[in-house]
Amino acid sequence: MNRLANPFAPRRSLPEKAREIKAWVRELFELDETIVVSITQLACRDEDCPDIETVIGIMRPGEKIHMIRIHKTIAEMDRSDLVQT
């Protein structure tokens, strides 16, 4: 991890890319529109992970949140990253 990375620095908003990732998640996991899918880009503080990671949360009513962590930024992600999870 880059110790100089500022986790409080403003993040560029990528709403179109986030919508695209949500569509991939819905398709690959066969989710309907009633299931909430959250896309978040976070600074990772663990030694063994990159400075920024994308966390995808799949929230089904009455169930524990299913989390997927991709060690790329939202902008760097493509569909194949989800296929590999």
C-alpha cells in the first residue's frame, strides 16, 4: 500500500461506469431490480492490497450482504473481473 495515499481525498465520481458495473452484476448473478446492488470505491489500508479497491454489495432482503472485492478502481474494472469472482 502506498503510505502517501490520502483516503480522505475527493474521489472522482463515475456514475455511468458504476451503472454499467451494476448491470453486469445483475446479469451475472441473475438479480432482478428489487435486489439492491451497491458499488463503492475505497482506500484499502491492508498491507497486501492495492491503494484503491472496488467493493460490490449485493443486498437481498433478509439475507447477509454478499460482498465482492475487486482490487481495481471503478474506472479500471471490466466485465471479466466479475466473471472471475
